[in-house]
Amino acid sequence: MSEDNAVNRRRLLRRAGTVAAGLGAAGVASAVAASPAAAADGQAIVQGSDNAGTTLTTVTSSNAGGTLKLVNSNAAGTPLVLADKVWPANPADGALGFEDGYLLYGWGGGNTALVADSSWANYTAFLSAPRRVLDTRNALDRFWAQYVSPGQFQSDGKIKAGGIINVPLISVADEPISLGANGLQGNLTVTQPSAGGWVTIYPYGSPKPNSSNVNFVANQTIANAVVSGVKAGVITTDEGDFPVDFVSIYAAKATHVIFDVAAVIAPSFYALNSEVLPAQAVQGARGATSGRQALGTGVKRSIKR
């Protein structure tokens, strides 16, 4: 084959490919331009657009049970029944509804299943900076714990041997940290203990556990990271009750204790005081408290709300 014939043949092949591509593109364009599907005569149904219906159909019934059921054409399909606002004692098979914030599914015959969701899960919210809530070396910095735990401190401010103090999660700057949280992460420090012993942190209102978070010898300063549950309590003031989360601390021997909170473990942002959170986490949070209350007659200390 001459070189000219070979070149001409390549040109023909190239041209044929171009024509075929053009025909393919025309076929695609033809498919795109085809009329859209329609359920019935009238305006075409356009995917992703709202239904421009002009009338509203309402079905009412005096029947106490659900009266609207969504069922597959296949008899073996699972029906979906829209239940009444109040979850019935004997839900129909396929009933779906809410009660106490939980999504429920009915199996018929009075059987109910809780649909799994993430509402039970907690998350850890780190504060913008660790907040000191207790330093027994300073009268002002042990103020709240001493107010709610009378008789548990020595005259020098140390927790007495065998003493249990309840510590509200209010910083030494009078910032409430949380209300309705489940736990916290923090740092517990012991300093100037009178003898060897241990301290334990645990949820307020719970029995004292037979465990320790920090073990120490006399006159030692030692710290440990801690994770503890918390529980809501109330500080009673002359102007009313002030709810806030608490922990309890037990000291086997007399000692000074310093406690800092770094993070709160909570089921919701609504348990947290937005003023102690990082700026990017404030959206969705609310202050755990609001307003101000004076504490005790003649006492000028107050909780920032």
C-alpha cells in the first residue's frame, strides 16, 4: 500500500469516527428533549419540584385509632400507620409515633418497639479554658463548697479527715458551668495533706465508692486527671433556689484540694452555659441559668446567671 493510500485511509477512519460521535450526541440530545413522564393528563411531573396542588384534602374520623395506613401493593409489605398524637395502649401493627421524645413502632397486639436513635448518646464539650471550681487554700475559692457543706472543713480550710464535701460546678469567678450534664473531665490536685491517705470524686447524691482518684503521703502535692459523673442539685439562697450540677469529694485525711473542670459530658448543648464554651460551640447552647441571686443575708457573693 502506498503512503498516500495509507494516509487517505486514516483520514476516512477519522472522519467516520467523527460522524459516529455526532450521531451519538444527537441521540443523547433527543433523549434529553423527550417529554417527561406524566401521571395523568395535565401538567407534567417534574422531579424535585413542589406539587402545585390548589386544594387540601382532610380526612377525619371519630375512631380512636389510626385511620390512615400506607401499604405496599405487595401483601407481604410492612404497613405504616400514622398514629394519634397520644401513643395508644394497643398500637396497631405498623403504627409509628412519639412518646416522651422517643420514636415508637407498633407490632400489633399491644407490642411496642423503641426505634433506635442517637438521643441517648452523650458528647464531650470542652470548655474554652479549664474552669477552677474549688481551691480550699483560699476562702473565696472554697466559698460555694463550704456554703453547701457546713461542718466538713477545718479552720485552716482543709477538708477534714473523713469529710465529704459537695462541690457545685460554679467557677471561682462565679460562672455556672452546667445543669443537666451527665459527667465531666477534669484535674484533681491534693496539697499539704496532714497524713497519708486518698481522695475520691464521685456523683453528688450517690453512695461513696470504695475507690480512690488520688493517693498521697503526708505533705505531698500530687494531681490526677479524673472523669466523674455529676448530678443536679440546688443551692438554696435568700432569694430562692439555684439549680446547678454537683460532684462530691471525699478525703480520707485532712488536706487541701484543688479541682479544675476541663470538659463536660452532656446529652445536649442545652445543659451547658454558653459563656464557658468555645466561641464556635456557642450556637445551640443556652446559659445554664439566668439572672442573679444574692447568697445569704449580708453576703455579697452572687452567681452569674
